[in-house]
Amino acid sequence: MKKAFSLIIALSTIALGSIALAQSDLDLLNQAKAIFSPLPDKITSPADNQSTPEKVKLGKKLYFEKRLSIDNTISCNSCHLLNKFGVDNQPVSTGVNGKKGNRNAPTVYNAGLHFSQFWDGRAKSLEEQAGGPILNPVEMAMPSEAEVLKRLKSDPNYVNDFKLAFKGEKEPITYKNITKAIAAFERTLVTPSKFDKYLKGDTKALNDKEKEGLRTFISKGCISCHNGVAIGGQMFQKFGLINPYQYQKDLGRFEVTKNEADKFVFKVPSLRNVAKTYPYFHDGKVKDLKTAIKTMGKTQLGLNLTDKEIASIEAFLNTLTGELPKI
């Protein structure tokens, strides 16, 4: 009888522990859902550039088109490789004639969810961003919009593609329509991950180590900038908010606004696929994720994160690596 009673007590204790654990999991999920959002199946198109299959198809073709560069060697995909999570894994990218840019190429995946484009936020939309590199003398270096249009109009296939994508327009091949098509294609580049499954209610999508990493990410204050559907990409922030960034030379958004308050201010990057989009930060100076986490703790939060805390946060960030769409 005594043994049976002890067994009942033991089983009851285990049951209560399981209930408490389940409640803890549910609390964490509810907390996460209040901070983040799962990726949508499709990124919403703006009213002046509604997506169509023909426009997306054309945009994909233009994304890989090297004739959009002066020497026919560089395409959008040269710096934002779609088979490498939208980056080239170089500190800074190489343009025509081996010229180097001065900022790291951010991923194009999920970029349609950001509130602005480029590290300094100088482009308000994907459409505006798409037109920049083609004419940039360090990137694709085309001399003018007219030269770009001349090349495309000389190809009967492109003439037909633009007619299909921009039906009813008297002159469908325009520079504005080039950017619209590329942007329409880029809005299809969504990478759902196991974290999205978790946010949709599957508490088993993350293991215990990853859940602990999520708790650490939240409790340490990383969510003050990295939140929402893109887990970033929705605000500007000074890099070196609490302590200076050791490599800081780039004046950031100040170069756009000339406002003293914008010195060393950059768009907060999305952390989706962050484990694959190294090297890190606007200058690509940091090669590995652990060092990036340590640096962020010091510069942005004023924290000396322990190795255990860094490893915990890294475990969570790895859950943000998504599935690449079939291109």
C-alpha cells in the first residue's frame, strides 16, 4: 500500500511538471506572437504595381540579365545570389571592372517586407531600389536610362515580354517598368522557416535549446529593434548606441540627410536567414555569427554576453533559416 501511494505521488508530480512545462511553452509562444509575426504566403504589392504572372516572369529574366551592365558581366544576381540566400558572402561586392562597393550587399529575400531599402534607407521601395545599381558607376555602370532601354528594345523577345507584362501601354519598355518588373519578382522571394511554424501554433517546431534561445533573445532586449514579421527592417538605429562600434567609419544615413543626428545610423537589418548571410553589418567586417551577436550585445545593449548566452541566441537565430523558393 505504501509503495502504491508513493507511486501515485510520483506520477502526480510528473503530471504536474508536464502541465507546468506545457504552460511555460504556451506562455513563451504567446509572448513571441506579441512580438513577431509569421511570414505571409505572398508579399502585398503596392497599388501602382500590382503583380501579374507576366510581370513576375519578366522581372525574373531581368534579375539575371547581365546586359543591364555596361560590360555585360554583372546582373542583380551577381551580388544577390538567389542560391546563396540572396547574398554573395563577401564583405563588399564587386562591380564592373573589379570595382568594389563600400557596403555589404544585404539579402534580397523578404526585402519586400522592409520599410525602406539600402543600409541608409535612401530608397523607399523595391521599385526605387531596383533602378539604383544599374546606373551606379561602381556596380553595373550603365551610362544612362536611354542606353538601358536601347539594349532591351533591340531584343525582340524583350519587346514581346514587356508588351505582355504591361498590356495596353503605348510604350511598355520604360525604365520605370524595368524597376516595376524586378520589384514584382522580388516580392515572390519569401523564405518561411521553422520559426514561422512555431508562430502559427506548433510548439514542437522548436526544440528546447531553440526555445531557450528565443527566451534569451527576448530577455536581453534584442527585440527592441529586431521584431515584427521580418525580425528587423522596420526602423533606423544608431550603430554604436551604447558603446562605439570598433570599425565605424561609415557615416550611414547622415550621407543622405546631412542631419547630425543621423551619423552612424543605419536601417536595422532583418535577421531572417541571418545564419546564411554572413559576413555581417554594413561593412561586412564580422565573419561569424557568434562574434556578431557579441558585438551587438556590447554596442547596442551595453551587455557583455556570456558564451552560454551567445550560443543560446545563436540557436534561436538558426531557426530563422528558411526554405528557398523554387526559382
